[in-house]
Amino acid sequence: MVPAKPLLLIIDDEESVRAFLSSLAARQGFDVLACESGPEALAVLRRRHVDLTFVDLHMPGMNGLEVLRAIHGEEAATHIALMTGESTIESAVEAVKLGAEDYLQKPLHLPRVIEIMTSVRQGFENRGLMLASDAALAERLEFCGMVGRSRVVSDLFDLIRRLAPHARSVLITGETGSGKELVARALHKVGPRRDKRFVTINCSAVVETLFESELFGHVRGAFTGASEHKAGLFEAANGGTLFLDEVGELPLAVQAKLLRVLESGEVQRVGATQGNVFDVRIIAATNRDLDDDVGKGTFRSDLFYRLNVVELAVPTLRQRREDIPYLTAAFVQQYSTAFEKPISGLTAPAETLLTAHAWPGNVRQLRNIIERACLLCEGQLLTERDIERALGARTPDGSSPRTAARGPVTALPGRDVIVAALAAASGNKAAAAQHLGISRRSLYRLLEKYGVGG
């Protein structure tokens, strides 16, 4: 659920200023929090996402510049207006360096204060529409538990729809965490066997001596400990689908017996003298290069060719970065509901951090990070601080997550660079975004931030 109102934080030791700004802000459609000291305000900023902050320069204990410096160090995403009764060029320059967007002299000029509040409120409303749009679009883009609109994912969804009614043997390849099991389930769900069982086995998690029993079953007395007849997974999946996850981990001896079953359709329980024919669709998945394993002699070439009638390659998250906002929106909605928290989305810096991250663990890692961030979040939006804490304070090489996360994405372009890129692209925003190396969504936000029309 998107927050109904933007939040204004007032930091001033004068009660009259706090009362005046509170009353005005309430009429302008803000929720208001007022603090009389810097430390009190910083405690609020660590708990809540604040859209607009008015901070007084001259306060006892911790002055306004020290507050700005602390906010800047925390990288809190808030529009800051510094107020002072004694303006100087030095303090103005320092305030801008520390992230203040506005520098106001007391007594406050009412039209200018209203102008600032109006601008921030409109930005809040636009972000709210964008967050709601992301969540709604994520629902529309959902396909069998997967979310995406990038070209590589759209092509994958289309291939699943075309193969599902016909293919009896499919090999799914892709990195760990990319969603191979979801692809397998989608093939089952949109195919003619959807009403039958979908049975899975993780080939990397079964003790080698028990593989045959797990896959084919056994009769009583077949080996020590076989006190009862047991049906294997082929028998359990009769009429449906058997999913062999991490098929590259199968021992060579089992590979030979699996090949025989796939070619004949006949399954013989361990210790039995006769076999039975079962109708099973086989979907196998691996994060290994089976072609390379065949060359090394660790995977049978005949089984590889039998499984690899059709191959579906699942893209990495790095190959589909434009899907990150929609995946994130879906995960935020899922975990905010699960944790009963009013979290509606992410701040722009948090989204930038996610988009720039290397994601070695792919979609699974993104989901886990959003789950952890939602657990840690105390406000209505996930901030960059929430994401960094979820990623971990330090990476294995000792660098901060913010530094380690950024691959090809670095600093966001400034106003002049954006204007030049738009001019070079004759106003075509898609072409300008591609030239700048950012998403169109990020470009729109920067256009709004810098007040660039067109």
C-alpha cells in the first residue's frame, strides 16, 4: 500500500517555527514530525523515510550543518531545506555541498516555503503512482510464478508456451538461482499434463547408493533395510512430469540405467524380475556445462543427447536488469503482506543500488535480499540503508556493498549531460537512456529531479 501522504521533518529549537511549519505543512497535505534537536531528528531519520526536512542552522548542541553532515553520511533520501536567521555565503556553500537543496532566510518567505512543499508533494505523488504502477505491472507480467518484460524473458515465456504441449524431454540450463525449477513447473502447468503430478528430485542431495531406489523403487528384501516394497519417482510421476534438478550430479552408473529407462519407457524396481512401462515427461535442469562434462567423461554423451532434445537457457539477472523493478515490486508486495508491514516500495537510491548490484545469486538472491530488507525496514519505503544492511555490512573482499554492488553502473549523470544526450538523440528518451547507460525509468526520474522538460 502506497503511503497516503508525504512526511515532513522539522528540526528547530524554536517552538514557534515548529508550530508554524507544522500547521502550514498539514494544510499542504503532509504528515509532520517535529524535533527540537539534531540527535532527536537523526533517530527519526534512521527509523523513517522522510520526504522533506526543514532544519535550522543555529541550534544549541548540534547545529544545522552538523545535522546535514550526519544526514549526508547516512545517505538518507530526503529533500533538505536549511533555515537561518544569519545567512552567509560560506554557510550556503557548505550547506549545498552537504546536500541541501534549498537555503532559506528567516523570517521565512511564505510563498517560497509553499513552493518547496508543493514541489516535494508532487514528486511524492508521482513516485506513488510509479510504485503502484510497478506493483500492478508486476502482476500483469506474472507468468507461472515468474515476472519479467525484458526481451530475453519474453522470448523464454513464448518458448515455454510453444514447447509445453509437445516436448517430452527438455533440458533447462542456467546459473544457480536463475529460476530453472520455475521454468520446469511452467512447462508442466501450461502443458497437457497439468492435472497430473509434478515430481521433483534434487540429484545433488541424494546419497549415491540410494539413487536407483529413489528413481526406480525397490521390492522388499532387495537390499539390507528394504523391509517394504517402495514405488520409485518414475512410478509416482506416471502420467505427469518428473523433474531431475541438478542432473549433472548423477553418478555414471545411474546415468546408464536412466538412459535405458528413457529409451524403453520400462522401469524395473531394484530387486524385481519384471518391469512396468510408465508414461512420464522428463525435464532435467543443470547449472553445469554438460557439453564440457561429456568431454571430460563425467557425463554420458548418449544421455546428454537424449535429455537435450530441446534446451531452454534461463537468462541471468544480469542479462535482464530492466526486470529488477518489477521483480522487486512483486517481492515487496509479497513480504510486506507476510510481515504485516505497510511497505510500498523503494526509494530511488535504493532502486539504483539494486539495479547496479552484480547479483551472482540471480533472482533467488534478489528475493532473499528483499525479504531481509523488509524484515529490517521500519518505514514505508525500503531505503538504500535497508538494502545495504540486507546485503551485509561487508563483502568478502572487505569493501562496502555500495562499492561492490556497482558493476557497469557508476554515478548518475548530471543535468547538463542529460540535456546534451537528449539533444543528440533528437529528444528520443529511449535512445538517450541507452546512450547514458541507464534505464528509461531512471531517465524519467532524473528529468523530474532536474526539471528538464520535453
